[in-house]
Amino acid sequence: MKLKHLTITLLSVCIAIVAGSKAAEAASFSVVADDLDNPRNLAFGSDGSIYVTESGRGGDGKDGRCIASPSAQYIPLCAAPNGTLLKIAKDGTKTNILSNLTSIALTPSGEQAAGPADFKFDSQGNAYLLTGLAGDPKNRDTVLKSPDLGKLYKVNLATGALTTLADFAAYETNYNPDGSDLISNPYAFAIKGDKAFVVDGGGNTLYSVGLDGSGIKKVTALPTKQLSPDKLQFPTLPEGTTDPTGGAPLPPGYTQGAGGLPVSNQSVPTGIVVAPDGTLTVSEYTYFPYPEKEARIFSVNPDDLSIKTIADGFTQLTGVTYDNEGNLYALQHINNSEWKEIQQGGIITGDISGSIIKIAKDGTRTTILDGNGLEAASGLTFGPDGFLYTSNRARLAGTGQILRIDPKKVPEPGTIFGTILVAAFGRMAMKKRKSQALTKAEIV
């Protein structure tokens, strides 16, 4: 199964207040922006403004621009032009730099969107935009009628013009580099010199792309991790379900799991950053059923894309970054296997708190933020102010946030309550969406 996005938890205000003592042990954070639609990765402009990609909320499907979701038991992903590149000024002012970009998302919830996925500047100040897809790339131009998905662009911020540098959906269709099922979902990229390095969480691949317009230079599949299906923990299927695939043959690279559920050993890369030594560092989410403590962090040689594992034992990673001292930070999207905390369709049934883990140069690991408002986050970077930034509730429409995190400061007792209220307020804003979702027959 391929990663196709993320989810959040709902806890009551009372629970949040009772948890105040735990908040005292966490790094402090503040909300920089909220009310976002599936916010993903971040970059900073020269003036300190934040640029964030919003993958949007998709469409209602009335125009027929829908495909089956490969990771939500084939609930429709429907298209609409509501993806954006958002600029957040230092005073909090929001400006849509690019609007009307294609978004596809689960209908009708608007969750698990794919669209604008990442944005970066190179050392010369040139801007680049990555768009995701999260589906069978053969349907992009025909059924979805959305040829802007699954590509890397150079962006003219003055005019909004996009120049295509690479088409990953077409490459997946034509070559299928990892040899498994045809899925493409470019998720994040990093720039080193005159090349961009793009991770595709659907194709389980890493690409190098010339920023001079020379196209895709190299591609490699991320290494699988062989775990026996009988050692994996699966969700309990509804009573009477004997073959959830309807008798369909398993896709290439899949084996039979518990209750007939298909399972793969695919990597699902999600985050990438240039390491202090010039190599690339890549994080993975892992495949369904998202086994806990099995996600890895890789080091990649940017010249030949050779890969080695440098850390293991994480759960569902969605971002990596480094501080100025060379310490590595990893973002754990959710601390437990995703299916344990939500049902298919985005119905929250448990705790989807995530965490940020610091990995020192000697390998020592320290959890600097665990829950306390960090929920289903994606993307992690340091800002020019020395603070960490991430997109919180990164798979939800309307309630996404940008968090500013001080990795060193512990809240004083007098400030804990304010931090709790920030987290609790966001959860209360989700209550209405949750009650509506409970009336739906769909399952994610």
C-alpha cells in the first residue's frame, strides 16, 4: 500500500487540561497560521516570510473528475482547482501567491489531498513548486483532466508562470522504477547545487532533476524492508468480509496479509533534506499496515543515489531537518499505526498525536515534543529565527495549522495553560467535522 496522507485526533478540553503536567515537559510552540486546507511543506523567503503549499480540499465529483484512492479502500479522490501556494508575512498576513492549482481529495471530506506539495528557493532566489498526485498516473490527463499534477516546476513569482522541469507521473507510467503497482505521489524535494532531489511516496522512488531544464537525470527505488506478514498487526475487518479485494489479483510486489488484506514491503519516502556533509537524508512512512518502530532514515549519495540506512525504529515519519550544530530532527506523524487511531474515511477513534525526535551526532535520541497539540503533522524545517516549523493537521481541510516550535524552551507553569488552550481550541474546531463524518458510510 502507498502512503497517501494523514489525519488528526480529537480530545476533549478536559483531557487537555488534565494533561497539563505533561505539557510542562514539552518544547513550547505557537500557532503561526490556521484554517488551512491540507498544508504540507514549508520554505522561507529572504524577507522571513513563510511559503507553504496547501494541497487543497478537492472537488465534489459532480463533474466526473474522480479516481479511486489507492490507500482508502478506493473511496473517490475528486479534483477541483483549490490548491494554493500561500505566503505568510512576519506579521501574520496571508497572501495567495498561486491560486487555482489542482487538488484531489477524498470526497466529501476533503481529506488526504494531493496537489501543491512542496516549495523551495535555490541559492540564487529562483522558486520551484512540486505537485503531488496520489493515484494511478494513467488517469491524470484523462479522467482527472489535471495535467498539472505530479510535476516539478520553476515558478515566476512575479507573473505566476510555471515552467515544467520534470513529469514524474509520466515517468512512473512509462517505466515504473520500483516494479510494483503504478502509483505516483511526489511529496517533497531538496535542492543541492543545480539539481533538485524529489521523493515520490507513491512510486517509492527518489529522482534527481536538472534545474536547468535538462529533465530527470537519475532515479532509484528506495529499499524495501522485508517483514513477514504473519508478524504484522492488521485491523479487524468487518464481520462477514472474506476478500476485501473482491477476488482481484494482487498488484506486483504485494503478498497476502491477514484476512486477505494485501501487504507490500514498500518504503514510502516522505521527507528529504541536504545533510551538513552534503549527502541527502530521507525519511520514510512505511507501507500498510504501517508497522510501528519500523520506519527508517536513509543517507543518499547525491551523485549516484546509492542508499544506506542510518537510523531505524521510528513510526510513520513525514519530515527530517538539521539544526546549525548538525543534529538531525525527525517528525513522527503519528506515534501508533495509523489504522489504530482512525477509521477509513477520517473518523477519529483514538489519539493521533505525533512527536519530534532529536538525533544527536552521536546517535542519542531525545523526544523534544510529544503530542500536546502536535497532531498528524507533515514537513519539518528550521526557520532563519532558529525555531522549528511544521504543518500541523496536515491531512485535513479547513483546520490545518503552521506551528512555530522552540526546541529548547520548556514552558513555565504559568504559560502551560495558554499552550493547552491553543491545542484545545483547534480540537474543538474539529468537533463539527467529526460529527458530520460519523454520518458517512465511507471508510478510509
